[in-house]
Amino acid sequence: MSSAEKPSAFGVFIRGVAMGAADVVPGVSGGTVAFITGIYEQLLDAIKSINPTALMVLVKQGPKACWHYINGGFLLALLLGVFTSIVSLARVISYLLDHQPLLLWAFFFGLIAASSLHMGRQIKQWQPLTVGVLLLGGLIACFITEIKPSELTPSLLLYFLAGAIAICAMILPGISGSFILVLMGMYQHVLAAVKSFDWLTLMVFAAGCGIGLLSFAHFLSWLFRRFHDLTLALLTGFLIGSLNLVWPWKQTLSYYQNSKGESLALTQQNVLPWHYSELVGVPAQGVYCFMLMLVGLLLVILLEKWGDSLAAKA
């Protein structure tokens, strides 16, 4: 990628803010934001450059050469954006999940629906195998969203493992790392650690994320090089299948108690908005929800046009 194609440090920071905001919410992937804003492959290249060769460059040529080798400016700006967003939005997202869940999920439904269309358009050649892989991705995502969440007793080792597993999902467009944490029963614990600035827990979780990220980025980059269209088809399927999770109108069929004695949803089913009020006894907010879905769609279209304008200037 030429320097003209690379976004400015501020542009990368803003993308990081958007990625962090997406990763806070179960069902939305920061990898999706990276993809539609045009930095996904640059992100993978930067991550996989953190390897033994980088250490050799550091020893032989010094810190400046090593920083350039790993594209340190890009990674620093992106991580600062992600960190800023997560810290500042954790409380806001928690509040919205508790008090305005329909509106929040409607907005993200629109984002993901538009993102799946965007990703599908990047596939160069549609063949029967490509369609089959897309359907497989959709079925896998639907299956994952139907898995019942578990409840684990948190420990530092568990935070480390949760970070290593969730980060792999976070950089995959269509698979939400936050939702993987929900399935593991760790989402509330991690969110609480962020809100309370529990630095020891956060450092252990971040260490797990780092190990998982460095390991998985190489594999994912290899897939893009060898099986570009099939990989995109699988990820597009993941996005389409994840719409099952973020559909705003759900009826809770059963509950479970977590370690704090709180009652949380165990099994849910999607319902139509005009049946929601009757079944749940809560206003469906249909007009506002559909408006926010449209806002999410338009936001992705604007991000696409932004990416296109950057490419045109290259």
C-alpha cells in the first residue's frame, strides 16, 4: 500500500474509536468496522509483522527501524482509538443495554445488514462453491447465536483465556468477540473491570488478547492470500447469520441466575415487532427502531463513500 493510500494518524484513530464502540456491544464486530473503512488488510499486515524478525530488526537496526517495520504509528493510533472508545463508551453502552435495548439493537442491526452487503460486493467471482461457503458461514453464525450462555467463576487464568479466544472473534468481520464473552459468561465481568478500572484484571485480559491476536492474524492473512473469495464469502455468511442475534424484538423464554444472583436471559426467540408488545408487555418502539436501522444503513454507505474517496485520491 502506498503512502497516499494510507489514512492519516487521526483517520486511523477515528477508525479505532469506531472499532472500540463496536466491540463493546455483543453481536457487533470491530473487524467489520475495520473492513468497511478500508484498513482491514493493513491491520492484519501490521499485526503479523510483530514476530521474531521484528526483534532482530530492533537488535540490529535500532528502535526506529523496528517501529517502522511493524507500522508502529498505525497500530498506536488505532489502539489509542479503541482504548479511548471502550473506556468512554462502556458506561454508555451498559446504560443503553439496560434502558433502551430495542433502539440500540435496531441501530446495530442496520449496521450489520449494510456491512454484509458491502462485504458481499467485494467477492470477485461468484461460483457454486462460493455460495455454499456463504450459506455455511450463515448456518455457523446462527448456530453460535443459539448457544446458551454459560456462567463461569472468574479467575485471572480465565480472563487470560477469555481474551485470547475473544480477540480472534473481534478481528473477524461478522463474529463478535463480545458475544463470545457472553457465551463464556465473562462479558459482564470484563465490562465491570473496564468500568471500575481494575488494572490487574485488564492487563491479564489484554495479555490474552495479545497472544491470541498474534497467533490468529497469521492464519487469517494466509486465508485471504490463498482463498480470497471463499474467505470473504464465509465472513459474509457470518455477518448475515449474526443478524439473528441482534434482531431487536425478542421474547425471553427462560432465565438463569449468574454468580451474583441476577436473573439473565437463557433462551430467547425472535418475534415480529407488531407481536412484541402483546407478548412482552413493553412498547415495540417500531417507528424509532426502523429509523435507527436506516441510520445504521446510511452510516455504512457513508463509510463506503469515505473509503472510495480515499482510494480515488491515491
